[in-house]
Amino acid sequence: MTSYAKSPEGLSIAYESVGQGEPVLLVHGFASSRAQNWRATGWYEALTGAGRRVIAMDCRGHGESDKPTDPALYDYMLMAGDVLTVLGAAGTGRADIMGYSMGGHLGLIVLMERPEVLRRLVVGGVGETYLHGVSRSRFAIADALLEPDASRITDSVQKSFRAFADQPGKDRNALAACMRGERKAYPAGELALSTRPSLIVCGENDMISGPPGRLAAALHDGRAVTIPGRDHMSAVGDKRTKDAVLAFLAEPE
């Protein structure tokens, strides 16, 4: 059942809670949703089966949440604030957080800015390229999302983003605004000051994230897992990803 939290900007942020036990907050990737990223890939079943409570949110611009079209409302610091808002609305002051791709970026902000709300962090689909800093290629992707004639898009990355955003129920205007929003990435020297255990998981063939090792090594207590034969889209639902994450979350404090 969908519940809604209210952001400081007045946006409705959709989330749901299933299962009982220690909470895990799930934060999906760009142009996805809690249903597509987590429920459809078997994560609800895997986590509740391990005795965990799942709190899964739809980021602003996605799923059942409000979808503004002002890029200023997609600043990653504001979007990370939505993670905290959902935690509060769900009645938990501290949880494990797992984010994929965009959600992993937001999880890293929570790790660095509000570690007291976080027990352990899982970051999927974010790896070495994070350490290269914020890329401006997102602006070309945003333009591709709004291109009236999709057949005119020739760049393979832009075409893949457009095809994903063209799926039913998605708002390309909101997604383009999200892609143009202000990003936040921490350099390695700052990541070394992190204080919570973190697991970085990437597919072996993920050209978007790059390998996980250097990002994990930059964190104070980070470890890396590579999923053989998987790319950015296929690693999230892989059984080996689930096994690695469940083992990590089960470790005692």
C-alpha cells in the first residue's frame, strides 16, 4: 500500500513498507521506480525472507511521487533529503540503506552528511567513474529525452536512456529536469572520512559505473563486489548481488 511523505518543498514522496524486522530503505535508479527497480527484481521477497522490513521509496520525478519539471528541484542534496523524510515518515530513525545508480549517489550523500541515520550502506551501479567528478554528459542525455523524433538520436548511451524513459507511465519532461539537476560527488579525500560500513556492487560489464574497487577503497570501511557477466541494467536483480548484499547486511555491528 502506498504512503506519502511531504518534502520541505511541498512535494509528495511515495513509499511503501512491507515485512517486519530491522529496516532497509531502498532507493531506486534514474527513470526507474520502487516497483521496477526492487519489487520486479525480487528484492522485496529476498529481504523480507531474510527477516527484514523493506521501506521502498519513489524518488521525486519517478513512480507515484510528484513530478516537477524545474531542474532546481532535482538538486541531489534535496533528493537525499527525501530519503531522510521517508525514514522519518516510516517511523524509523536509523536503517540500512541500499541505493542503485542514482539511488547509490543519494546514499553516499546520506553517508557523508547524516551518518547517524545509517547503519550500513549498499551502493549498486556506482563505481570508479564516481571518482572522476560530476559529468556534464547528462545535459546531452536530457536533450535526448526531450527529442521529438527519437530516431534522430545516434549516441548509444543517449538512445538507451531514451528507450528506458519511453516506457509506459514515465514522464520524460520530469526525467529531463532530473537529469539536469545539480549533482554532488565527494572526492576520495572526503570519502575517507566516512564512518559506516559500505558495500559497492557493480556488474563486470557496467560501462556506466566502472569497476567498484577504487570507490570502495576510497571509503573508510568499504568493500567491493563485482558481478561477473552483468552490466548496469542486469546486475541489480542477479542472485549473486542478492547473496552478497544479504551477507553484508547480516554482519553484526
